[in-house]
Amino acid sequence: MKYRFSLLAFSLLIAGLGSISAQLNKISYEEFDLDNGLHVILHQDKTTPNVTVSVMYDVGSKHEDPTRTGFAHFFEHLMFEGTENIDRGQFFKIVQNAGGTLNANTSNDRTYYYEILPSNQLELGLWLESERMLHAKVDSTGIATQKGVVIEEKKQTMDNRPYGTILQETMKRAFKVHPYRWVVIGDPDHIRAAKDEEFQMFYDKYYVPNNAVLVLAGDIEIESTKELVKSYFSDIPRGTHDLTREKIVEPALNGEIRDTIYDNVQLPLILQAYRTPAMGTDDYYALDMLGTLLSKGQSSRLYKSLVDEQQKAIQAGSFPMPFNEPSVTLTYALPNMGVECKDLEDAIDTEISKVKDELISEREFQKLKNQFENDIVKGNMKVATRANSLARYYTYFKNTDMINTELDKYLAVTREDIKRVANKYLVEDNRVVLYYLPKSQQQ
């Protein structure tokens, strides 16, 4: 539930964001809609006597008022305060006393809540999530408490952490119109200024069944589970607010943007952010494979060239941000002792130019496909991960079966596609370049 942004965490984020949510064996599921608009997905897996109860709401930071950023993330915290029938502070205790775990997370595109429980506690999980959806506590006590929590969280995980503002500084330069220009945690001043009734309006608009998908995955009986879902959720009123969101198209960057950030860091960092297409598009899959080619593992191109051979960097990577609308691909490196940032940036550009000029070898390409297939097999070994994937594919694309077909999208990418997207997107007039430098270098 918290942002943790250090150099190591940045690397872990990269690995997590680039993962694929599918597996080679077909994942079976059933889905249906209640009359109030709640979409329900059921996935049976009796391997272990556990069940994941999860709800994904189609609300993230991109849905916020530009003068009230951070609301989606704020609610990730507030929704654990309790409900009309669950006392404040008891949500976690109820789940833990039942032998389960729970958590939540927010992105630019959605908010996700889940419990992992013994399968004989399925009904408990349904009750908890129906309570949260029907009448969560959105009162002055909880709001005041969570205002302090999220404001302090931003200080600890972004403002006072080395490189913690990377996404904040990058996105506000890469986007001028689209709401991706602000980060999920939002602006503390917006949270401080917001009135209680504004939070209530946000809850009433977005935390409704017709803006959510309920996924139950694990040791369940399909038919009896359907009846339980109906008994706990069918009486929740459908939301009455218009959920239509205007499609905002960010204009082309039309020229490189360069800037320097002086931060509380010991080592410089070079970041290149290229504007790129959304998840689910053919070019996204090609760019994801390109990012793996450049930066996954010690045999990747950037690591092998910049770290091992030239010894100009101690770390380097590249990955696309997996957003549901056009976003950015980030390429970064930390220079070795005595290496000028410009020299390292030129070395990065040289490696990218090689991909633009020449097809990658058949051997590299086969290795790429093997890496993705391996990631896919591992990606959904856990039932809880499958639940998340099912929810996300429906929320983003209204196509739940992408959990079974997305691998085909990756395998359809050709060497020519990788070269083409490198030439189309990884160009100077389509990027933001940031140098993160120690404050001691500021004149």
C-alpha cells in the first residue's frame, strides 16, 4: 500500500511492471453480470484450499480532477477504515483472525483490493468487499487520519528518498494535457484542501458495482459461488453518476525536452523517456521485447556494453510503462566513477542506434521469445496473480480472455517489428532527457 522508491526499488518496479500475466496452459473461467452492472469472474483451481477475493475499480489517478490529485490513492487507504457494520480498525483483524492476508494498490488506471483466505472463508471475503462497496466509512475522522498518512507517505517515499521523484519529474515533462502528467500519490496540497464532501462524492461516483469487477479465484464451487455472489452483491444499488470519461489525446512532443534535477543523491542518473503507445497495441508488445533485449539480465545489450565492456555504467535498463493509454518507455543508466553523463548518454544512444540500423540476430530473437515464454509460465503460477490478471484484462480491454491470448501477441512480434518500433519511437524529438545530479554540483 505504500510507495517505496529507492534505486533498488526502482529496479524491482521495472521488473514487476514488465511482467506478463498469462500462462501456457489455458486458464478457464466463467463470467457474468449482475443487474446492477457488477461484472463477475470465477476461476476454479483446487490445487490448494485457498481463495482470492478481489475487486478492481475502474478508477485511478487519471480519473481525478487536476486540482484534486491523489484521490484514488487516498481511497486505497480510506477503504480500510471500516464500514457501517465493521468498526474502525477492524478490517485487517477480521481477515488475519480468519487466517488470511489482504492488501490493495492503486495505479494511474485502476484501484485493486484483495483478500487471500482459506476457502472455507469465501463468504467472509464476499461480505467484506460488499460492505466496502455498499457503505464504507467516508467520515471526518477517517479522512483526517488518512490525510496525515498519505502526506507523510509522500515525504518518506518520494520527497526524502534518493531518486524518489523520478516519475514525478519525468511525467510532468512528457505530458502537458493528459492526466498521466501527475503521479498516483498526488499533490499533498490538494489532499489538504479537499473537503469531506468531495471525498464522499468521489466514493459515490466510482465505488459502485457498475464500475467494478469482482474476481473469485481458487478452491471454489462455481454454482454455489454464483449464488453467494448474488446474495451479497445483487442488492447494492447501481451508481447513478455518468462514468463516461473524455478521451484525452496528448499532442506530439515535437522536440526533445532536456532538464537537470539536483537531488539528494550520491551518484548521477541519466533518464530518457520516450513517448510510446498503450498496452494492448501491437507496437507495445514489440517495445516490451525491445526493452528486454536492451536491459534484462547481465547478457542484455545495455548491461553487456555499458557495464561489462565499456565500464561506463554501474547499472542500466529500459522498459515501457504499462499504462492503458499512450505512455512512455524509460531508459536509464548510472555512470561509473569518473564517467561524464554526456559520454554515458552517447553510449546509450549508440546501443539504441544499433537496434535501429540492424535486425537483431536470430539467436538473440530466440532467446527473447524463450525469456517471455518462461516469464509467462511463472507469471500466473499463483492463483492470486491470476485473479489480478483476469480483473485487469477485463477492466482495461473488456476482454478477459487476453489472459490466454496475450502470449500470442508477443510471439507474433518479428525482428523487423523490433527494428521498426525502435526507429518510430526511440527518436530525439520524441523524448524527455533528465540528468539527476548531486546537490553538491549545483552552482
